[in-house]
Amino acid sequence: MIFWIIVLGIVGAVAWIRLAPSDPAVWHVDPMVTADQDLATGVRRRVTGGLDAFEALDRIILATPRTELLAGSIDEGRMTYVTRSQWMRFPDYTTVQLDGDQIEVFGRLRFGQGDVGVNRARVDGWLAALADRDGT
């Protein structure tokens, strides 16, 4: 009986993580990037780029598998995306904001204590693709 209670608890926890609603009021926030930072739960990056680069980054991000726009728009100057892991569909959130000629990017996990560099790799990959597009 205890075994089945444990199994049910695990299944319930996984279901909650996969199906929990994403509240834009919680996740669609100012990235507050003052410098590049590698965090246990994510990453902050700041790169030079205007509106054209901001629009190109949006296209790069949306081309990423299992990624969708949660809130915001190009016109608003801030967008927040949800990218889900391949197997468990755990959500990670990335907010991108245009601040003058700077693009601020804040990628972070929702569940857990650390992301083992997943958000850093994803964000740095997007920014590398943006730099390749710009030829820099």
C-alpha cells in the first residue's frame, strides 16, 4: 500500500509540473540585467542590438522546439517565452527586452534548485545564432 501511495505521489508531482498554468503576471517581468550573470537557476545576458536584432532574436527563439510565446510583443519591447524540456516537459521561462540599443535576456527555470546549465546553453545558443546572422 505504501508503495502505491509513493507512486501516486510521484505521478501527481510530475503531472503538476507538466500541467501547471503559466501566469504572465509572474513570469513576464523586467529582466533587470545589469551585467552577464550565470546563476544556479538560469542566466542573464545583455547584448548590443536594436529593433532589427530584437526581431531576429524573436524569430530564432520561436524556431526552437517546444518554445512558445507566453506574453508580450515586439511593439511592447518585451516578450516572455516558455520552453519545455523534451522528455518531462518541464517549463523554463525566458524574457527578452529591448532597452534602447541593448537587448536584455533572462532565462530561468520554474521548478527545482538548479538547471545544470540548460538555460545558459539555450540563451548563449540563441545569441550565437543572432551574432552569426549579424556577421559579428
